[in-house]
Amino acid sequence: MTDRVRDILATVAAAWNRGDATAAAACFTEDALILEPPDRQRREGRAAIHAFFREAARVGPMSMTWHSLFGDDEGSVGGGEYTFAWNGMVFHGVAVVEIRDGLIHRWREYQKRSDLSWERFVEREPVTPSSRRAPSAAPSSGGGAS
């Protein structure tokens, strides 16, 4: 991963953590798009992104922590796993970004609200076939083989 992806993601997180909507929005291209598919949230253009960040900061402090980052060798696609806290809510998720001219052009995130710490969220015991409750048997018709 190039420093370009790491640096822009660290910059936007630091701006959110300071409540600086202008600095956070400056990390995005003029025609940037933020999506949380399928239609949970959509912000188009730096002006709309800035307004969204400004309103969110007005409501309460934000906290963004990156847990792991990834990116291609060219620094044009990347992302990471994160925890985002705001207004008494905590979300753990993954964001995938496309970088253009050193700025975020597309941001696509998938997140889940959770009361768990990041460590508990990602290290939960997996559900396996043997740990699932067996379905109850179908009622017997009372008949047998004849």
C-alpha cells in the first residue's frame, strides 16, 4: 500500500476527531460521492459532504479509529476497518475508497452499529454448524413401514 491512501485516510479521521468539517471535506474531490449501500446514506459533492460533516460535528463530537488499512500499489484504491463513534452510537465497519489526484473520489462504507468493543466485535466466537441448535424433528405421522 502506498502512503497516499494511508495519509488521506489518516487526515480525514484526524479532522473528524477535531470536529473540523472543513478539513475533513477538503480530503474529498469536488465531485466526490459517499455511499452506504444500498441506500442508507448518499452524499454527492464536496459541498454536500461538508454540510453533512458540519451538521454532524454540531450535534456532537466524532471519533474515528482505523484498525487496519489496505491499498493497491498505485495508491488509487484502498480502505480499512474502522470504529466510528458519534452522538452516543458506535459503528464498526469497512470503508473502500477510490483516490483521484490525491483526494477521496469515492467512499463506500459498510457498517454495523454495536455496543461491543472493536476487539470483541471482530473476535466473537464464530457460528458453526455444530454450535447451532438442531431443528426440531417433524411430527411423526404414527405410521411405520409396512
